[in-house]
Amino acid sequence: MGEALANATGATLKQDAVFDRQGLRGDNDIGFSVVRGGDIVGEHRVIFAGGGEQLELIHRSTSCANYATGAVQAAKFAATADAGLYDMTPVINMPA
């Protein structure tokens, strides 16, 4: 997601990514942070924050079964795929 944001805004993820929480972030920083605790299995947020407004996209996972299903689907793909480097696109596009 960080790379997509950098490409869309003309930024460079390598230069504009900020991984710590010390102080305020700059206007062009692409900030990352992690929260782990309680029964959080996976929560991912993308926040576009400006002066006086925010747009937030949230994905919440409440079960590890979601990840297991994806891992099984990826293994099925890998079992028949030619050698190479792949992203998850062909796995997601596999027939059910």
C-alpha cells in the first residue's frame, strides 16, 4: 500500500517512509506503525490525514482461518506453477 501511495503522489517510498513514532510526521511522509495486543488477529488501516480532515480505510480480520484459506490457495497455485517470482494476483484470480 505504501508503494501504491508513493507512486500516486510522486513520492519515493524509500525516501519518504517513516517507521517510528517520534514526534510529528511531515506533510509528505508516508508513515507506518504496528499495533499488537489483545485478540487483534489483523487490523490494517490506511489514513489520509490533512488539516482538519481524515479519510480512513480499515480492514479487520477476526479469525486466523482467513489467512489459512489464503495459504492453502497459494500452495495449490505453487504446486502447478512454473518456476518464477509471483505476487498474489494469480492466486486471487484462481477459480474456486
